[in-house]
Amino acid sequence: MGGSVIGGWFLDRLEKIANEVDGKEGRTVVKKVDIALEKYQDKGLITEEEKDALRHYYGMRDLSNRYGGTVAWTMGYMNEGLDWIMPQIVGGKSDVKIQADIDLYNNDIALKHVKEGMGYDLKKGMSIEKVRGPLEFLKVPPVPEEYDRSR
């Protein structure tokens, strides 16, 4: 019973944090980053997979700058957590888990950089070289056809 009380309190806190961030348009923050990166993708300057890695990096930085690292971290794990946990429970590796692993890694790199004063945020009009800069240390997810080969 003690575990369920603690678990219930924890889930309640997570829901309150999520509602607070959503109420302050937290999801819109990441969507704006996605739209900005789409312009580079439409010009053929980044791939879909690179865009995904950069969206996690720049989106998490922006969330952290606006709401603090703890809230950003919580939102990242709430967003990816079930994708990561479910394959673990059934004992297999799946494309969903591979993607969640990569997304969580990139989120963590972004938060570490913000905390340590490293890196930079996505700004309008950045050169493609600057936009692509974080790819040097991020993990880029495999293209969907490669998931079968990575198991």
C-alpha cells in the first residue's frame, strides 16, 4: 500500500508539472523548434533523422531556459518514458525503444550543456553550419529501414 501511495503522489506531481508547462505553452516551444528546423530540412540541408536529433537538443534547451532543468527533464522523460519502458517490460528491443534511447540521450546532452553553460540555442537566421553544430556530439536515429539491421 505504501508503494501505491507514493506512486500515486508521484504521478499526481508529474501531471501537475505537465499541466503547468502545457498551460504555459510548453509543447508549443518544441513545435516552434520543429518548424524552424523544417525550413532547413525543406532545403535539403538536414535529413529527417538529423532534424529529430536537433529538435530534441534545441527543444530541450528552450524548455530548460523557460521552465528550468527539472521541469524540462521531467517533460522529456514523460514524453519518451513509456516508449522506453514498455519494450523493457516485454523483454525486447524495438524500433520504439531505440528511438526513445536516442531521444533521451539527446535530451540529456542538451540539459547538461545548459547547466554547464555550453552550446547555444537555435536562433532565427542561423547558418546551416551553426545549426548542424550539435550533431557533432548528438546521436542521430537510424532511418526506419535500418531499425531491422540494428536489432
